[in-house]
Amino acid sequence: MNNIFALLSGLIFGIGLIVAGMANPAKVLGFLDLGGLWDPSLALVMGGAIAVGSVAFTFARKKTTSFLGLPLHLPTASQIDRRLIGGSLLFGAGWGLAGICPGPGLVLLGSGEVQGAVFVVAMLAGMALFEVLERRTSLAKTD
Amino acid sequence: MGIDWNHFTPLSALLGGALIGIAAAMFLLWNGRIAGISGILGGLLRPKTGDLAWRFAFLAGLILAPVIYRLFTPMPALQITASTGMLIVAGLLVGVGTRYGAGCTSGHGVCGISRLSPRSIVATLVFMAGGFATVFVTRHLFVPGV
């Protein structure tokens, strides 16, 4: 049951990305191009998503479990540190180079775009690199 | 700077955004999870028992979205302009960056701002600034071939 809801959430999320134009890298770059002719559409995508999302998150604040009786896993981290800033900066740079962030990358993969698959494989390699670096750091700390 | 009125699509942007919000709301209220794509994906590389099925289910939905969409209506143009080499560099940066920054456009941008998390608001401002700056450099400062 849980996994059916997870599948449905992913599906609606992906359809939302396609409808919004967010799965089209050319359109994303049009939004990120403040120095050229600017396409503000994606600001409205964020606005629409946050408008709906904030209702759900406000409602969830009064709850301890989900409708399926599962625990609510809400982020607890609150520190604004070098990792957050540096990581977000690297992500922003990568996003600006191709116009693809993780969700649209997976949608492009599913659409059968070979170039989308190239991006996703590289992204997974980047995530794997993070895991390797993290493990090395934690090993160094315990030594 | 001028507005690109020809490509501005306010209605589909709002509608698609609302669908993204509904998906994030469903995932939170039924599954008890944050719809943060980079976190869901990254967790697969740190496998824990009982923690994989929901990740695969959500990601499968996301990957199947264009397949299902096509059954009902023609797919809009999905135009990748970056070269293969550029896509590899971009993918690596997005992969490493979203894991160090603990989130991407969905986790920080949509869910984090929805719950007014200062950390996510800062992260979103930083990756947006990074995106704007990068496009400014590649399109207006060091234009390839010029």
C-alpha cells in the first residue's frame, strides 16, 4: 500500500514537471538567463508548488503519523554551514550548465532521451563520489 | 533584461507547479516523507534494509511519468541543448552538489520553502544564484565559438 502511494506521488510529480515545462532543459535555461530574454515561467512553477505544499506542511505540523500510520520523517537539520552553501553552489553551477536538476533528469531518462540517460549516469556518479568522500572522512575521524 | 513573452507560459507553469505541490503533499501525508528527489536517489547508494522499496517506487513513478503522459497527449518538446561532455560535467556537479547541500529544487526549493525552513530558503537562494551566474557566464561572457 505504502509503495503504491509512493509510486503515485512520483508519477504525479513527474507529470507536473512535464506540464510545467520544467522537464524541458531549454525552458529552464530560459528562466536562468537573467541577462538575456527572461522567461519567468519557472518562478510560477515554484509558486504553484509552494502554495499547495505549504497547506500540506502546515496541516502535517499537527500530526504525528501519516494517513497510512507511518512516522512523519521531517528534516531535523537546521545548521547553515559551508557544506550547505558549497554544495548548493556546485548544484546551481551544474543546473546552469545543462538546465537539468535531479527530477527532470529522471523524467528525461524515462522519455527515452539518450542524453537524459548520460546526465543521470553522471549525476549518480557524482552522488557515489560523495559517498566515497564521506566514508573516507568518517574513517579519518575514527583513526 | 527583457521578458521573453513568446515563451512565457503562466497557466501551464501554475498548473504543473500545483501538480508538483499535490505530489509532495501526498507523499508527506500518506508516506510521511519529503519529496526530495536527490535525497531519495542518494539514499539508494547508502542501502539500509527496509529503506529501499519506497525509494524505488517513487523513482519508478517519476521515470514512468513521460510514458504515461504520452498515452493521453503528445509530449511537449524536451530540448537538451548541452553537449555530451557538458552533460557529464553538469551531472557530476549536480550529483555531488545536491548531496553536500542535502537537497535540490524539490527538497529545498518546494518542500523546504513550504515548511519555511531557513536552511532550505538559504540553499534555494544559493543554487538559484549559482544557476543564474553560470548561465550568465556561458551565454554572455564566454560564449562558445565567438
